[in-house]
Amino acid sequence: MEGNMRLRKNGEKEQTAKLQGRVLVGALLIMILAAACGKAQTPEPEPEPEPIVEEQVIDEPEPEPEPEPEPEPELTTAYPVIDVREEKGGQIQSYLTGKWTNKEQALRRPIAVMIPNNAPAMPQYGISRAAIIYEAPVEGRITRLMAVVEDFDDLDRIGPVRSSRDYYVYQAMGYEAIYCNWGLAVPYVEELINRPEVYNVSAAVTGIHNPADEAFGRYKRPGYALEFTGYLFIDGLFDAVDRLGYDWKYDSAYVPPFLFVADDVRAEYADNEEAAYIYPGGKSGKNSSGYGAYHPYFEYHEDDQLYYRYQDGKKQIDELTGDQLTVSNVVFQYCHGEKRDDHDYLAFGVHGEGDAIVFTNGRVVKGRWERYDGDFTPAKFYDENGEEIIFNQGSTWICNIWDEYGDVVEYGQE
């Protein structure tokens, strides 16, 4: 009995111990779970926001658009002018006169012939064929002429012919002319005239390195000094040009010297001052300017719209025709001049720019001349507004006015 009681008590103790162990384990589990729950309930700190970096916007300039090519400026003038030259019936308008001319002549280099202009040489022969006559002072305070001629095929001769001066050579180069002269090439001319780019046909004299004697000869003129009997013969001229290998064609960069009014139109300049009489050396004929020795002047005739040339109190005529010399335009080109030596050899600045007066249609057009593009471009003439002066068709006489004596020039209605 006691044994059974003891066994029962021991069994109860074991059960109690087991129960207590279970309670302890449960308590431990509750504590662990509570701790875990407590830990889970603790909020984690929120992450710090990243700093906002403002992106810097740089205003880059928009690329400039490519410029469109400017259109070619249209030729706008006060009068319709000769612009594009087209052949009609074997003719084309001359670069030197604007008149319809045989195509072969109009597209061929002209000749520029040195011609004396003093009384013992008169009259000259063939000079009326000149498209341009250039007149300038030389030593002794007289003038000499250079006739620029494109219409010479049917002539036997032109002259008499005299010697060169360097400012004439430079003017001839501007017209791309074949330069013809007979006389000493010294002083001041030899180096220039013998350059290979200068197409010169010169008689055999001191200073000429490659003479062309086949182009020159004497012509009897009873009572005349020998120096006024030398002429340029046209057949010999063609032979000389061929032998020397000169090209008759204008260069591809050729620049015409004048802007001419169109056919059947007059450049009237009706609002400009009138001038029927033009005196390059003044009425009194002061000889300081070089125009005083023979008192040249021009008289405008309204009936045929031409300027008639007078010299030494008489009509200046061409021996070839017996007619008085006439031109459609007269130009005063003012150039700085200097006396070079005790022999009175002169120098003139025919490059650069200067004052100019163009006489056309009986009117006065004041302006300037410019020549900045080299020896093989001519002087161009502009009015006081900077517009190129429009010439009436026909021949032109250019007087080189010595700027330092320009105040002797006179012109007016009488």
C-alpha cells in the first residue's frame, strides 16, 4: 500500500515537473516572441533624401544659317546702255565707240599710234579714224597725241609718227592696244616699253630691243623737216605683229573703257550745265599747262551733236579726208604731274584716281576717274554720285590735264 502510494506520489512529481518544464518553455517562447514582436515594431529610420542637383542649362547660340548667295546686281542707269553685245549681220558694237563695227575689228586689239601735235607737223594723216584720241603735255610745254584706232585695215599709212613717253605706254596698256612709236626710247621709257607684256611695234632707234622696221617708212612731204615724214604703214604693221608673235585678240579679262548709251537713245544730261566751248588750256592760252602753245579748243555743234577741234586759230583737219576733226565726247582727266629734269621731261600719274569732267551732248558732267586694277585696265569715269558716267556713242577725246595747273581750264557758252 505504502509502495503504491510512493509510486503514485513519484508519478505526480514527474507530471508536475513535466508541466512546470512545459510552462517554463512556453514562458520562454512567449518572451522570445514578445521580444521579436517588440523588435519588429521598432520603426527603421527613413533614408535621408538625396540632394536635388539642379541641372545647369547653358543657352548655346543657335547656329547662324548659311548666307544665301547674293544675286548679281542688275545694271540700273539713268539711260538704257549697251550691256550684252550680240553679233548681228557680221557686226558687233565696238568697245571703244559703241557703234556697230565689223566683228573682226571690234573684237581685235586696237593700235595706239604716237602722233606729233605741233604746228610743223600739221596736218596729220588718218587720225580721224581714231576711236579715242589721248592728248597730254610733253617737254617744251606742247602736247602730243596718241590715236587709238580699230578701223585701219583699208589705210595705207597713219602719221606722222613720233616717240613715246611712259605715261602714254601705260594708257595704251589700259586699252590692250598694240603700241606704235618711232623715236628714242630714252630717257624713262626703255625699261617699260621692252617688257614682254607690252605689245610694242617700234622703229629701230636707241633703247628699242626688238625693233620692227618693216612697219615704218618715210613719206615725201616737201617743206617738212625729216622728223615729220615718218609713218606707220599698215601692211608692214601686220607683218611685224605676226613676226613678233603678238596676239590680236583681247585678253579674256578685258575691261571696256566706257559705258555707252544704247542705240537710238541720247544721254542728254538735260539738268546739267551747258558748255558749247571747251578750253583745256584756258582762253588766254597760258603755256604752263602744256596746252598754251597752240591754243586748242572744242566747239559743240547742236545740229550734229559733235565737238569740233580747233588749234592755233584754225580748224584741225585730217589730211586723209580734208575734214575737221570731230568727236562725240571730250574728257578732262586731271592727273598729278611732275617735271623730271632740266630738259623738262614730265611724269604724270595715270593710275589711282583724280578729278574728271566729261563733256557730252553739250553738257558738263563732273566727277572722278579711277584706275586701281593694274596696267591692263583703263581709267573708268564716275559722276559725283559715284555712278559710272554714260557716254554717247562715237569717238572720245581725252585731255590729260596737269592737276597742278588745272585752274587754267575754262568752258562755257562762249
